[in-house]
Amino acid sequence: MSENLQAEIKEICQSCGNDRTRMMDIVRAVQQRFGRVSDEAMNLIAKCVNCHRAEVEGVVSFYAFLSKKPKGNVVIRLCNDVIDKMQGLDAVAQEFKKQLNIDFGQTTPDGKITLEYTPCIGMCDQSPAAIINDEVITYLSTDKVKEIIADIKKHYDPSKLKHRLGDGNNANELVHSCVHNGIRKKGPVIFANYKHEAGLKNALAMSPVEVINEVKTARLRGRGGAGFPAGMKWQFTRAAEGGKKFIVCNADEGEPGTFKDRVILTELADMLFEGMTIAGYAIGAENGILYLRAEYNYLRKLLEKILQERRDKNLLGKNIFGKKGFNFDITIQMGAGAYICGEETALISSCEGLRGDPKTRPPFPAQKGYLGCPTVINNVETLCCVTRILEMGAAWFAEIGSPGNTGTKLLSIAGDCKLPGVYEFPFGIKVNDMLKDVGADDAQAVLIGGPSGQIIGPNDYNRTISYDDLATGGAVVVFGPERDMIEIAAQYMEFFVEESCGYCTPCRVGNVLLKKYLDKILTGKGEPEDLDMLKQLGESIKITSRCGMGQTSPNPVLTTLKNFPKIYDSKVKKVTDGLQPTFDIRKALADAESIAHRNSVIFTK
Amino acid sequence: MSDQITFTIDDIEVKGKAGQTILQAADEAGIYIPRLCYHPELAPHGSCRVCTVLVNGKPQTACTQPITEGITVENDTEELKEHRRNLIDMFFIEGNHFCMFCEKSGNCELQAVAYRLGILSPKYPYLFPKKDVDSTHPDIFLDLNRCILCGRCVEASRDVDGKGVFEFAGRSIEKKIMVNADKYLKDTNLAVTDKAADVCPVGTINKKRTAFAVPIGKRLYDKKPIGSEIEERKK
């Protein structure tokens, strides 16, 4: 073993206190430094943090951004989301292959550049897009690919790539990215002028229980999509036994088509951190964790700086705002490329340095969460709403939207529309009105809530965005008349197949089967029975899966079957010759024929 | 105060103790809920999902769900049996299970549950994956073709043997069991007397030189269906 590797890994582990629960930080650092986490490295890490080597490998093999095999100094991750495909991904992908002379999943022979696909990186409104190490590159075209590769080959340092800077904080020297915010519609809650720290001041003038009551009176529900009442979650956690408590902010925005938290994290981090601090005060937590998806690593330095500024202003730290005994601070936990970690208990597993498997419930995080302590997990947008509720009052907030659905909702809208971007609408807006605003007058279908939500057709455009009707964490994708909805459903199923954690049978295997049946139909070999099979299989996955991801994973199939039955019916046909349409006799005979050096005399055609 | 909890499974009144799961209480009462990954001496894993029941109408796994007073549990319904058959079919097509020449046949819980649920062959297309076989260990061989990822060996080695010989690697359909070594089972400290060598429900972890000590036809589930031992407890 090289002395160098040994010394550096020891140092990395030591900087993380040789703490097993900080495995994510350790393996991320090793990956970044050496381009891989090798067998040697895993053995060393295990020794340093006193765990089994297989546990380290279990983690490394789980996350897409970590690898045992060596990767190039430059890793190009091209986003292959459905929207990118709609915006010309194919040509861009071909150009990357041509320029680098390698295929996806490969590294150039000199070991310098690796080319990969990655699911949605939160840039759907400026796709096709890619992440090159930590640099985000948007609006890719074949010409741009040529330029980028030529540029990279000069220095092999993606941070030196030349590009035009985006608006707002994207141009900040700590971010320095070409991403633009794309705020299309401002509303009264999030994209509004707010008085910094007024909410926190008001909260600290109340008792923690009063703060919880304020959030309950505002009837704030979780913005991640599930819509659980935030005040109730806080109340359970406050009441739970256990010394230490935690606030975790879920910034693992991974639902394909969602990018609204990206904008909040870029422009409104103070509002978010203020909300986390208020939540900490309310439930009696001294520690907050921001779980940031690896794809948003380009925002990390800015977020760290804002946290430091808040510490300097005594908005974090000890006796915040002079409130004796109220101590609270926030750390950032980076993810490493796993959609499942947006599921709250999987997110906790990841924070604990484990594979991103969801946990068994009960116990719920409110009783036993991070490191077994009572924990609140809230979405980025939810915590921003908290700040505004404490600033303006519960009554003000409850006035917006509708009684069961108070406040506004940020929607990330992209796809076949003229004005993709982030929109803040009051709850209860009709799909029709939304489509008008985004410039989509001929939508064949709209995906509400990402692939784990619903794909609806024009018959449903008079329905509303709300928890009781069309619930959404924020993803809206518009599909024009020329799109093949079965193909779209198949692409979303491919996403779920890749992103299943593999823990439970229905999600691990069932989704592979759904994708197989869709492919059969797409190649013209589908039979009417296949549609029944899709329905039954989808239902079993829904009923028996272990977590929210599995339970919603068949939705692209089930909702298109329900809302676009004619498309499916037109693609399947009854078999009349008694043969299995997927069986290819020529292919089945090929091996035998090649060995025998002659063709079958019975099956000549 | 009594810690007895009364609830119903398929309209039959069951009395359990506080802290028990639905599966534990059902087992004691002599009601069989089909299951695969669950092992009474290990923490419930909740991965196979075969023991899914409806608790007050909501799907839950019986092995992880604690009992509470007055709940209504549905278990032996046509709908749930169909879901269970679908899950069992998934196991058969995601691996390479050839019962006719598997030394575990007759003692295999997957095979036994499949028969009990009336499965003769899976309805889904086989995936025919390429899986590893590791026979490097002097006393034990590992055949991942038959693994159902139940986690019993992982837990037994970690929690009972205190060794951590087995762990999960990868995710999605690529998820698999790996050993705590650079490559081979022989390089781990697994012993044939370990709990981990004893808990595999299928033919993945096998003790060498014992395969046909009991002949086919005289094995555990050759005599009576799986679950009979539980149902015999019924008064």
C-alpha cells in the first residue's frame, strides 16, 4: 500500500473524528481526492472508524457519485431526464461520445475524463444540462460540447471552464455558475419582500409551544409533496422523550422535473436558515442539518458563507438574539447521488453514514430519527413558509390559498411550454390557468408531482393543484401533442428501476417488470393481456412496497393507463397465430445453426 | 394494568402482549401469516413484504407492525394472496432457481411458501441474471443465484456472531450480498458453527458435505406444508 494513500486517508478520517456516522463525509473526501474508493482505501477507512470493511463497501456501492473503480479527474455527468431528451439530449450525447471517443460509462484511455449519465440534476428549465465535477453547464448543444471538450483538454480543470454567469447569486464568486434562476412568477409568501429576522424575533418572544401553535393555526402542510401538517410533526417531536433533538432540512430535491429548491437555496438561504432556527427553538433542538444533494454541491460554498455570517451576527450559536439558553447551529450534510435519500428515513440513514435505505416504521422520526433521537424533517420550502408565518402571523398565511391548503406553492414547470421556470401560485390554481401562464396551449398531457405523481390529460385540466386534488412537491412537466406517452412512461420507469434502493422485493423487481412490459408494447409485440398484467403488477407494487418511493413508483404506468387508455389499446393486438410475439425463432436457432454450419430445415423463414 | 391486547385477524379474536408484532401474536395464536425474510431470533427486516396484511384497511407488514388494542387485521384474503403470489413470482424470476437440482429442495422456505400459495411456475418472464458462486471456504459455499436478499445472514453475523461477515452491496436490481473481504468467503472469519451459516431460508448459504444427509421426500416441507407447525398451536 502506498504510504501516501495511507497517510491521507488517515488524515481524512481523523478530520471527521474517526466517526463511523460520518462515513458519507469520509468516502466523499476519499473519492474526491483519489477518484475512487479502492479496496485498500476501504480496508483503511474501516480500520480508522472501527467498522467492518464490508460496511464501507456497502455505502460506496450504494451512491452513484462514489465508486470502487477509478474514474477520471474530470467526470462529465450528462443529465438524461425525460425533459433533457425532449430538448435534444440525443445529439448532445452523441457529440460527447464523438469528441471523447468513448461511450457512456467509460473513461478515456489516458484515465483523465469519465463520461456518465445521471438522472435529473434540477436544471430542467435550462436543459440539456450536465455536471462536470461540480460545475453545472446548461443549454448544451453540439457546438457547446465541442467547445467544452476542447477547453477541458487544455487544463483538465472544470472550474476553469469559461461560461457566461447566471443572474443573482449565480454570479456570486462563490457560486460562479451559468445557471439562471428562472423565477417567472412571484407570490406573496416565498418570492416576496420580507423583513429579515423579524420572524425569528417574533418566535423568540413567544414560548416554543406558542410557536408550534402559530404554525398549526396557519395550517402549514409539508411542501415536499406528502402534505403532513408541519405543526403536528413539531408537536410530536417536542413531546417525544430523548435528550437531544434534531431539525433536518431535506434539500435532496431529486424528483425528476423539480428545481424550485435550487432557486431558494441560491437566493433565499437566509429565509431557510431562519426557518430552521425557528423550528429548532420550537421543538427544543440545538442542531440542524441541511441535507444537500450532491448535484447542488456548486451552492455549498455560498451556503457555508451565509451560515458563517449568521454565526457572526449571533443568529446562530449560543444565546441567539440574546435569548438565554437558546443555542442552535446548522451543519451541511452532502449527499452522493441517490434519489431515494429524499425519502425522509432514507435521508436519516444517509446522514448516519449508512446505505440510503429507508427505515422500518414505526418508530417514526419524531420518536426515533437521526442517531435514534427525535427528529423533524422538513422540506426547504416548508421551512421558508415558517419564517414568513412567524413574521406575518398565522392569520395572514391562512388567508392565502384555500382552507385545507393554505399559502402558496412553488412549481417548477418545464417541458413543452414557452416559459419554463419557477412559479409561485396560491394553492387551488386550476391546471388550465397554470398552462396559460406558462405558454402551453396544446398540451397533450401534464405530469403533476413528478413521476411519483400523476400524468393527466385534457379532461383533468379543470382540476386544481392542492393536497386534496392534484398534490405535488413542485414538479410539473408539460407534454406537447407529438410526444409518445407510453415512451414517456417507460423512461420514467427506467428512472425508478435505477433509483430503487433494492431493499424490498416489489420495488426492486416489480419496476423492472413494468419496464419490460412497456418495452414489449413499444416494440409492437404487446398483447391485450399485457395491459392487465401492468395493472395487477402496478397494484401489487403500490400495496406492498416499503416506502413512499416504492408505493408511488408504478404511477407513470398506472396514471397513463387510466388517462390515456386509447393510446395503449392502439398499441396492443390480439395474437391469432398462437405464437408468442416476443419469441424470435431465428434468434433462438442462431447458436445451434452456427455450430451445425447449416440452417434449420423446418424453420426456414 | 394488564398488558394484554385484544384484536382480530380475519374476524378471529386474538390476544397478544404489549410490544408484540402482529406476526408474533398471530404465531402464538396459531394463525399462519405467510412470510419469508422474518426469522424469530433476528430483528425483523421487512424486505420480502410477503407478510403484508391490512391493518384497519391499511397495508402493513405483520413482522414490523406492533399490535394495538382493537385493530382489525385482514390476512387470508384473495386479494392479499394474489399480492403475495406476485411477490413470490418476483423472487423466482429475479434469481436462478432450479428446484429440481437444488440441495435445499424440500427444506427451502421460498419453495415451500410458493407451494402453499399454489404457485407451480412464475407468470413473469425470467431475467436470467449472472450471479456469483463462491466455494472457496472449506466448510460453506455461497450460491447467489438463489439469494432473496432477506438479510438474515447479515443480521445474524453482525448481531449474533459479532462478526459482520455479510453485508449488502449495490442497489436496485443489482443489489447483492457480499462478504467482508476483498473478494472471497475463505478470507472472512465465518465458521460453520456461526448463526449466519444456519439461517438462510433458501439455498444460498450451504454447508458442504451435508447436502443429501436427509433424502428428498423426507425433508421438512415434504411432509407437510410450511406454516403447519404454527397452525398446530391453535387450540
